[in-house]
Amino acid sequence: MKISRKDFIAVGLGGFVAALSTQAEAQLVQKPRDWSPTKLHGIMNRTAPYRQVYDITQIGNGVFLNNTKNSLNGFQFSFAAQPSEINIVAALHGAANLLNFDDAMWKKYRLGEFVNLKDPKTGEFATRNLYYYSSADKADHNPDSEKSIYQDKSIEGLQARGVHFLCCHTATEEQSRKLIARFGLNKQPETIVKDLLTHRIPGSTVVPAMVATVAILQLEAHFSYITVAG
């Protein structure tokens, strides 16, 4: 399938992929035939006047998740926007890309050790995705309550409020090679890539190259840009 830029914009302006094409192997650089413009297209074209993309490369103790939560609350409670009017995207690449993967991958590929992230419960390198699961009281809808859904800064909690998390294919390819070199893994890079992408957290959408996706979100879909220091 060959897609011109005109067709690309018509069907979704970078609707880059949630599922890799079955016609191609994973690779460092994806071409138009290697992805399907579907899920990101839906994210980008959802009717919502308040649009914001968080460009995140560092896990940074999850600081960006708290900022994302504050954006949601600011739009909803300070500027009286309806939840349906808010469209926030978390564009994760670099080390932050690893937050797109489930506990099994964190354990299997020693991702905590890879990025020097300790689990506060064990004091050891994390073997689980520390930032995914919500511990909020789902019955608490008081925005001023620290246990409420509105102060929930977990990925799961933010997704429940409509935040979309993007996974970078290029970063995943690069990280697979670094994992092999770091831990002496007897695996091909593409085997690890497929394993990781198969074990994404629910709702994570894969895009070919995050640095390009962020630009398209800004230029073509009019998302405002923000980044957060670790």
C-alpha cells in the first residue's frame, strides 16, 4: 500500500499505527506500507477545542504525569471545559517510551535496571511498571481530595480521563539493541521489538517516529506543545 502525502493527510494526518502491518517486519525506519493510518487518526481528529501534546523523553520520577493531571484539572475546573472538550496526548520516547510496556516486559528485560529505576516497595530495580496502575478511590469525585480520581496521576487513571499514550516504534527498535548490548541477550533485535510491542499497556498506540508525530500533532492537528523537565 503506497500513500501519498495528500492521501496521508486526508485519511488522518499521521494516523500512524496502533498495530504494525502484518506485511512487514519491524525495522528502524518504517515506510508508508509498514503501518496503517487508523488509531492516531482517530485521536487527532476527535472534536475537542483544548488540545495539548506532552513531549516526554525522561521518566523523571513520573513528574510529567502529575503535570498532565494538572492540565486536565485546569481545563476542566479552572476554565470550565467539559471533559469531552479536552484532548491530551502523552508522546513518550527516549527512556519514557518504556512506560508503554507491561509488568511482564519490565521483569523479562530488566527495564528497571536498564534505566536505573528503583521500586520504592523493594528498594531493588523495578521489575514492574511503577507508573501504570491506579490506586485512587474511584468513588471519590472531589477534586480537592488527594485520593480522588481527579488527583490520580497514574497512567491508568489518566487514560480513564481520556489521555492518550503514544509508543515510539523507533525508540523501541533502538532500545532493543541497547538491551542486547547491555545484558548480553541471545536474541535478535526484532524478536525483542515484537515482544515489547505485543506487551504494551492497554490503550497504548504505536507511532513510527515520535519526533515526527509531535510535529504533525502541532502543525496539522493544532495541538499546543509542552515538555516537562525530569
